[in-house]
Amino acid sequence: MERLIVLGTGAANALRYYNTCFMLEGPQGGLLVDGGGGNGILVQLEKAGVSLLDVKDIFVTHEHIDHSLGVIWLVRMTASLFLREKRSDILRIHCHSRLSEKLRAICQFTLSEKQFSTVGTSIRFVPVKDGEQRSIAGHTVTFFNTHSRKAEQFGFHMEGPDGQRIVCTGDEPCQPACGHYLESADWLLHEAFCLDADSRVFRPHIIGHGTVREAALLAGKHHVRNLVLWHTEDRTPPSLRKERYTEEARQAFRGGVYVPDDLDVIALKK
């Protein structure tokens, strides 16, 4: 992949940022990961210059509404493109089987009959299993169960033709059972709800999240080259979040550290 287009960086209750979701884009296509909590995903895609026609694969990490409900809007708008004969190539939505069933049911209950007629044909939910590999945008993608304590959740390990490796662990700290997927990755996309120094204020572990320092230590342990931190609280002023999070991460990790704002674009150098 050549570019990481950051569509949102906030946690579920964030008001200053859109919910965390992103697009991995390369010469053979791209992969949209999660959709945020609503039709704001359409706004973010438009601001980022990403056409719905370019979204051919979507991966939904888990069922929480700040990650999944935006996908319903993507299905609705893409269905309209098919019905107006503005699109011909299939949209594939990858997620675990129970989530696939839930999203399909929401679509059936909320979309018009005509719009829903495209689901199963032009728009396909494709359930994934732990350890399963698929070819997406010319890359080999391995999906893995993150062993979430809250809701079934999957992450992925993506390897390109040039050997570049990108790992996403969802919106919770990576569990030891998944550590081998991180080993020597070029890019680790990891949640960091708050600064370690603010853990007494936000109590991230109680809500299944972690701190910047913990993510940085994890990246160092597994010899990761670059670390991207997001899914954060938004009480830290936006003007200070990047500076403070980067400083704390660099105290524990020697590789590249990125704390993007919404709509930032990161060049994915191997």
C-alpha cells in the first residue's frame, strides 16, 4: 500500500474527531476499514477525495456502533449507484460471521426494497474466520481474532508484493496470543485511548482500552518499524494531542511515531 488515508481518529464518545476509520490505498485498489458511527463517513470520504466507486473492499472489525453503523450508509449509497447503473463491480464487506448476519439484518430492516435487492448480489457480506487469508488489492490479508473481552473482534495482517507488512489490531490493546502477527511489521495501527500519565483520569483498562506508552512498548517488543496511534479521547485539546502523544510514545519506542488528525494522509514507506 502507498497511502494511509485517515478518515477518523476518535473513540466512541469523541465529539472533536470522527470515529476511527481509515483507507489503505495502493496501485491495485484499496481497503476501507470500519465506517464510524453514521453518515459522517460520507462526509469524510468526500473531504478526503475518495469516491465510493473506489471503495471495493470494506473490513469491519467489530459490531460496536462507532465502527459499524457507517457501513450501513455505505451500503445504501453504493446500492443507489448500482440501481442507477453508475457502478458494475462488486462491493465486498469482510467481517466475522455473526457481524455479517447483524449488518445484513440492519440493511434489510432499514433500506428500501430496491436498495436491499443489491445485497447478496452486487453487495456481498463475506464472513471471515480466524487465520483465514484473502487477496485484497493485490495484497495477502490474514484476518485474526483479537480475543476481545467485550465483543468478538478481528484484526488483520496485510503483506504486499514488495514484502511490506501492515497490521491492524482493532480498537483494543493487542493480546499476547496475537503478538506474532506484529513481529517486525513495517506499520502497526494501534489504539491509544489516552496518555499513560492520564490513566487515573480516564481509566482506560476498565473500558477495554490502553495508553500511549503501552502501545509504544508493545511496538518496541515486536520490533515494529512505524507506529500509528488513534482511537483516542478528545478532552486533550486537538492542538496538543499530537505533541503530547508523540512525546510519550517516543520515550518508549525508537521507531517512527504518527499521531494523525482526521483527514491526514500518511505515505506508507517500507
